[in-house]
Amino acid sequence: MRYVSTRGQAPAVGFVDAVLAGLAPDGGLYVPESWPQFSKAQIAAFAGKPYHEVAATVIGAFAGDEIAPDALLEMCREAYATFSHDAVVPLVQIGPDAFIAELFHGPSLAFKDVAMQILARLYDHVLAEQGRTQTILCATSGDTGGAAVEAFRGRERVRVVALFPEGRISEVQRRFMTTAVEPNVACVGVKGTFDDCQAIVKQAFQDEVLRQAVDLSGVNSINFARIAAQVVYYFTSAVALGAPGRPVSFCVPSGNFGDAFAGYVAAQMGLSIPRIVVATNSNDILARAFEEGRYERGVVQPTISPAMDIQSASNFERLYFECVAREPVETARTFTAFAKTGSVEVPPYALTAMRGLFRGVAIGEKETATTIADTLARTGELIDPHTAVAVAALRRASDLTGPVVVLSTAHAAKFPEDVAKASGVTPSLPRGAADLAGRPERYDRLPAEADTIKAYVRAFAET
Ligand SMILES: *Cc1c(COP(=O)(O)O)cnc(C)c1O
């Protein structure tokens, strides 16, 4: 399987190189040259299989012959053994044709664990083969850092530096990063915003000297391995509800559009998905793009679903590329313009293609809170604010027929104050994390200055 850049100016590479690079050198995102296909019989055969076996089959279709199937199966077994639920991603019914897929049973209680746990094992495997050591630098608005620290702590070939905006993430989110005791992990509370952290990461990646010196790598949601890992639960959820014989729709709380794009990929691979509802909070760039055909950045507004407080959905470039018939010149032109002006038009034929699968719905703060309370009253399920955005969006999408799966992306206990305020019930942490508040924290504090943080990364990588 070869991977091409959405902007067409970088050479095609194999799976391993696409994963280790993250972003393509021309600024584009890697996508497979063609989508692997599963027949109805192959999809039907997923029924009743353990999650890690389906994961090895689906991810294996993207890795091709670059990762030995036995090794991949073992990595998937280990990755999903860290989840506290036997089903890994269980389904819970919340209405006649409505289900929640709980993606939050991993070590950091957010759906990012699903991809990060396997990604860490892929890195270790590949870097050992190549005799390399890398430094992963990531900026987090809350959940990515915790998932990355949980996945990479104690791994031999990788050091992780996680930058978070000090004082702007929840205490539970912070503690999932800062209580790791392994020496290959460093957390930095930056005196600034998430955007400052992300800008510093970008500058670090553009610094060729630093990049070479510490073999810098990124694990944000543009990494194709994360998308591949997220395709898996579309298959397992749909098959549990009767696929391939029965079409199943999805409703996805969205920010950077990685999770919802994985659903598009599952559909390209042969899964029958009539509709994917892209649910956003008041940071509604995606909802507006699908409804109005204009992809236009707004000002980031803080909400109670902070992992979706994003006004530039990186993975949208992958869908755009697909919907302009994989025309790289057009894609490069559009996203270069977007970076400059913050606003681009989706051509009508591409919008029609997008709306063949996607609809966008934006949900305000009040409705998010009342949905948490309503859902508890109606079903007994205590959902987190991100999931609530999607449950509310599903209610608006009244023209949907057949079963719909809402992807539940975080455990309610990750946002205890807002959930308690909305519902009157304080969610408790699951057993494995119950002592989180008592674990000692360890992190450094630095100003939002690229040079200071680059020097910190370099010194840490050289210890
Ligand atoms: C990251 C995240 C999202 C958004 O997922 P994208 O793939 O970026 O669209 C939604 N909910 C939670 C809890 C998250 O951590």
C-alpha cells in the first residue's frame, strides 16, 4: 500500500514512512493510493470476533506487507488488553434505534486511547527494526496528551514531551499526563493558550536542526495510523447491529474531523453507512461547511466540550481531496488559501459529494447541558459533554431511519464539574483511575516562547 499527499508535491511513501512522518513534506496529509476493500462475507466474518482480531485485519489492510501479520495481531492484543471492558468498545442502547458506542474504556478515559495504544506499539516495533529513537512532541487541549503519555510511557525507543496550556484543562485531564513516573515522559505547563502550544510545536518541526538532532515525530490526529485504528469500531459496532445486511448510521462529536473521517473510510471499504452526522459545539466550522458549503474559521469559543474547541479541522483536507476527485492541485490551492485567509468555498460538485454521506449539526452550551440531564433521566446513562453534543445532534437529525450509533468519546468523570452542574450527579472515576487525585504530579512550567521550549526539548532528548 502506497500513500500519496493530498497536495501532490511529495513522493508516495509506504505505510511506515507515512506514519513516522505524520505530515507530508509538501504540507499535505497522507492518504492511501486506493481504499482497501472488504467483501460482504469478510465483513460478516467480523461478527463475534474479539476486538483486537478485527483491529489487526482492518489495520493490516492499510499496513500491507510492511508489518508482519503475526506481529500486528500481537500488538493489537496488547493494545486493547489495556482497556477495562472486555468488549473494548461496547454498545449501550439509549433509544429504539439509538445506541452509544463507548470509546472511553482505555487508560486515559478518552477515545484517543483507541488509536494511541496501537500507535505506540507500532512506533516501538518499527523503530526497533530501524534501530532508531524518536522524540514525540505534542500540544494538547486536554485529551491527546493524556492518551499519548499513557501509551508511550516506559517505551524504549520514544521520548514524549507534552505541552499543555496551564490552567486551561481540567484537573483530571492534567493528572493523566503529570502523574506518569517513567523517565521518558516530560510534561510542560505552558503559560499561554492551546493555540500558543500548537504554534510552538509547529515552529519546532520547522527547525531542521532540532528536528534532526532529536528525530522529532508527531502523533496528532493527522497521523494516518490513528485514522486506520479508528475505522475499526465503525466495523465492530455496525456488525453488532446487523451489518453487512443492515445499514447503520453514525453520529460523531467532532473537532479535528479525524473520528468522523474514519467513518468515511469505513464506507469506502465496503461498510454500508447511509449517514454520518458531524456534531460540533458552538465552534461550528465543520457544521457550517457541510450545511453552507463555506469552510471558514471563526474565533475559538471556550465550551464545556473543550476537546472540540477547534476552528480548523485538519482532517477536512482529506475529505476535500476525495470529493474533488483526488485533484491535488485544487486541494493545495484551497488549503494554502485557507491558511492565508481563513475562508474558502467548497465547489458545488464537491459539496454534493460530501453531502452524499455527511450532514453537520451545531449544538449550543445550554442544549448540551440539558441533554446530559435528559439522557440520564430517560436512560440512566451519565454521558460526558462531548457525547451530549452528539446525542443532541441526533435528536435534530429527525430524517434518519434505521439504527444510529453515537460515538461516545469521553468518560463523564473526565469532566466532573460540568457534568455535575448539568445533571446534579457527580460521576466517579472507574476503579483503575480512582486514586488519580492522590498520585504525585511532576511537570515543568515554561513561558510560551518557542526558543525556550525548543531548548527544553533538546536537553530532555539528550538525557
Ligand atoms: C479529540 C476529541 C474529540 C474530537 O475528535 P476529532 O477526531 O478531533 O474530531 C471529541 N471528543 C473528545 C472527548 C475528544 O478527546
